[in-house]
Amino acid sequence: MEGLLLAAELEPLHARLPTEHLGWRFPDATTLVLPLVPAEAGALWIDLRPPSPRVALVAAAGDARGVAHTPFQSQLKARAVGSLERVEQASLDRRFALHFGAGTGFVPSEPVRLEIELTGRHANAVLCDEAGTIKGVLREIGADVNRHRQLRPGLAYRPPPPYTKLDPRTATERELVTALTGVSIARAHTVIDGIGRDLSKAWARDAGLDPRAPLDADTLPRALAALAAVVREPRSALADAAPPGDPAGARLEALHAAARDAARARLEDRRTLLRSRVRDAERAAEAATDAAALRAEADLLLAHAHTLERGASEATLPGFDGADVRLTLDPALDAAGNARRRYERARKREARAERALAHRDEVANDLATVEADLARLDDLGVDELASLAAPARPSTDRRRAPPGLRVRAPHGFEVVIGRSARENDLVTFKVARSDDVWLHAQGYHGAHVVIRTEGREVPFDTVRFAAELAAGHSEAGQSDNVAVDYALRKDVWRSKGMPAGAVHFARQRTVFVTPRRRSEVD
């Protein structure tokens, strides 16, 4: 990404700083997305795929999710949690830094800066502390790759070597004429900062000049006028050329395509299975009609049992309507045994038909739903597609509601409140994940409360809000000032033999709050 384009993308961001954010999200291993607060402020997309890394401030984070794909992304999510204080671009270089303040959530964090290098096939991201010590690197660079500049945790961050070029935004006309005389537009990037291959093509096109021809007194005025337009609106200059594209849109489209393929494969497998079940139900219903014939044969055998001897493999008997009926027999059984076998076969067919018919409407409805989902795949987002692609979880009761009361907390976090000892166990050990925040009123029987973090840093006002709910749903609910312990879920455990709802926990902190019931926030 060329320096002028990078400056144009970052320019709207400066007016909003400092700003809070909603935590990092990662569509894949090389894309970093930072949604800003408020949501209308958009999201900063950083696409670090070589050889064409890009940055864009777009309207929303789209379907990007917070799951880290690499250790570097996990570090970024854990350390760069404070407010975004400032953004610095080095001149018009393809390099900029995001400065984050200290995090004040459940786990305090130190200020950090994220160095982004959009240098083609060497694109990288480096997380540093305030002193400039590297804490994490997207792509580590050792001495075997570059003996002059290594990028590894523990080393001091060294930016790429500096250079001297004219800044076209501030250079005077005289300086530009002196620098560009005898230089072609295709080679102008050697003396003019922020200009690369795409902008050079747009510049030559707008000036109506051969990009390979050296500039002289006759062509310089047109070249300078076109350059001024490119500098003023670099993105507009590329509107009719080959634009760098929207990294958010391009990456989301790739994610959508993969998610659609996975969902379609899953739904088509499901459709095949359901169609097979519908056919089975139809065959079972048809087989049920044979049960009556089997019962009639059994009744006939019992009626003529005194005339039949064991050992016969077949018999012809007068039917109840007067016509002869020829029956195949098991020679090892007597007439009563052959009759019992027919009764048993009739019962099995009837039971199979009854089960198939009982679920036929449900299977038909499921099939219709699958067909409808297949028809609307193009209209669904990544999360919905991922849900359709996920294997169905077996359940003994499809109508069973998820455990716990659910409350939406500040900053959009979901808070789950247990309502009984048994439900406390479910909330803590089934619903909560290791990095969720667990809370309980200190010294009182009461609800286990969990803040579902989904990989985000939890602000303290959200912890306080959940603590008020934990106090309100405890024996201390009528008190004025209640101590509530909170810890990460991974620090909560239960020993063998402990009663439902009883737990041990460690590394907890305590906050004093006024109790609040869920009904007070609904």
C-alpha cells in the first residue's frame, strides 16, 4: 500500500482520537480488525497478506470474530486493550504505529504500541512496550534472514532504515521542479515520497504523459498539476485505474465463500439423510398393510393347528372365505410356533410403521427447513453460515431452555445468572469458558454469575454491573454494601464429593457493591 493512500485512510481516524474500542477481531491469521466505539465510528482493517498488504477504515467490523488464530493475535488481544490514544505514520512511509493506553479491565495491562509495516512481501506487525522492547511479532525475523535487523521478542524494535524524499504535500513548486527535471513519472518514486506503482500510473494517465519519458520544461507543468490532484485525492485518482481494493470487503467475501461452501455441504448431507428418512417412513407405512395379512395367516394356522404336524415345510389350508391358502412353514416349529412368529412379525411391522408415521411430519418439516436454508445461503452472514455448517448437537429435550437468567451488560457483554444449586453448576462448568469472569457474593449462599467475554477484555464497569447482580441474587440481596468475589472461570474448580453449587476458587478479587436484581435492568 502506497504512503499517500495510507495517509488518506488514517486521516479520518485522527479526529476521533483518543477513542475506546470493542476488542480485536481476527477473520484469519493475517488480518487484524479493530472495531471502534461507538460502532458508527467504523472499524480499522489491517490486511497483512504479502505481497499487497492494505489498511482501510470501513463502516463496520462485518462478521469478523474475536477468535485468535495465532499466538501473536492472542498476545494482541491480551495486551492492546486500552484506548487507542494516537496513530503515527512515519512521513509518507508504508509504516505506522497504533499507541494504546493502559488497560483497566479485570486484568490491568501496560500501555503498548503496535507497529505496522506494509512493506510488500515483508509486511509485518510488531507489538512493543513503551520502552520499545518487542513483545510479539507476526512474522519473526532472525539473523539468518536479515543480519542487520532482527524482529524477535525481547529485542529492541528497530524500524526500517530511513530515507530522504520530498513530501509532495508540503514541498514547494521549485523543490518539485528541481527534483523531477529529467526524471520520468515511472521513476518519480525515487525522489517523491508516498508514490508507488499504482499512483504513478494514475498520475501519468491524468497528465496525459508517457510514464517512461523524462520530464522537461514542456511537460513539467502538466505533470505538477496532475501530481497535485493525486496528492489531494489519492483514492479518487485510482477510481478508474486498478484500485487497491477494500480489505474488509475482499476478506469478508473470501470468508463468506468458504462459509457458504461448508454450510452448503452440511445442508446437502442433511437433506440426503432427511429424504432417506421420508422414504423409510413411506416404506414402513406400506409394510404396515402386510401386517394384517400376517395376522390372518396366524389366525388360520391356529384354527387348523390340530390338522398340522411338526416337520412340514408348507401347508394348504381352507381360508375363512372358503378359498385355499398356501402357507410356508418352519419345519422346526409346530402350528402354534409358526403362528407366534407371524404375530411377532406383524407387531414389528406395525410398530415400525407407527414410529415412522409419528415422526413423518417432523422429518418433512426439517426437510422443508433445510431446503429453505439452502435457498437463502447467499443472504446469510458468516456467523449464521458457521452455525448451519456446525454438526447438530444431540439433545434429549429440544425444548429445554439454556440454563441461567440472561442479562445484557454494559459494552454488550452477556451476563448469565444461576437460579439454583444445580443451575449454578451448569452456569459455571457448562456455560462458562476458561477466560470468562466468574462472580459470587462473598460469604453468602447465592447465584453463580458469569460474564461471557468471547475473548474480549472486560471493562471494570461491566464487572461492577455483574457484581451487583451477584449480590442481588444472593442471601445478601437486602443489604446495602455487599462484598462480591470475582475470578477467571479457569481459577474455579469443584472437588469430588462436593454438593451441587459448591466450588473452590483462587486468584480472586473483591468489589463492594449495592445489590441489584435482574428485574431492575430488564
